[in-house]
Amino acid sequence: MYTILHNSRCGKSREAIKVLEDSGKEFEVREYLKEPLTKIELQTVLSKLKLKPIELIRTNEEEWKTNFKGKELSEEEVLDAMVEFPKLIQRPVVLDEKSGVVGRPKELVEAFIK
């Protein structure tokens, strides 16, 4: 079973949903802007992705530029930023029980689910 962290307004995220639908594999959708991730959930996601918190940040988002750009933040502070501003999280993220992938481009999702 796969889980996709999805933003319905994002074209790349919609492409990843299509890849999953076309694959015939079971998956669930988590619209993380409507149902934000907890700090513990984010830590689990990062562990599966093998990324540091800053590597999952969308640094071009206005919330990042306004509130955090140019500041030295600890990993805890970056996690707190993603909890407070979930829009900062890279998308889409596709996960299984053990690992995951940031699905940009969609070919990364295709390779991950094979």
C-alpha cells in the first residue's frame, strides 16, 4: 500500500496520482494541507526519504522567504516550520512501508512503484 502526500492544486502532485491510478496499485491520498502532518509523522517521512528536514523545504514559497530565509535554523526549527506552514513541504511525496520518494518528476514515482 502506498501513501501520497498530495496537494490538489499542484500539477506535479496530480501527475503522481495519475501514475498511481494507472499502475493499479493500492494507495491512499493524504491532502496534507487539509490534514497537516504532525512533527512525529514528518520525522517518519524524512526517515523513509533519507532526507534532512531542510531538504524537504520548498524554499521559493512566500512563507519561507518571509519567515525563515537567511536564518540559521536547527533541524527541530525546520520541522516546526513545516508543521506550522505545511505548504513548505515538497510535493508530491509517495511512501510505502519502508521508503519513499519526492515525485518530481513523475518518472521518479514510476520507478519507485515498480
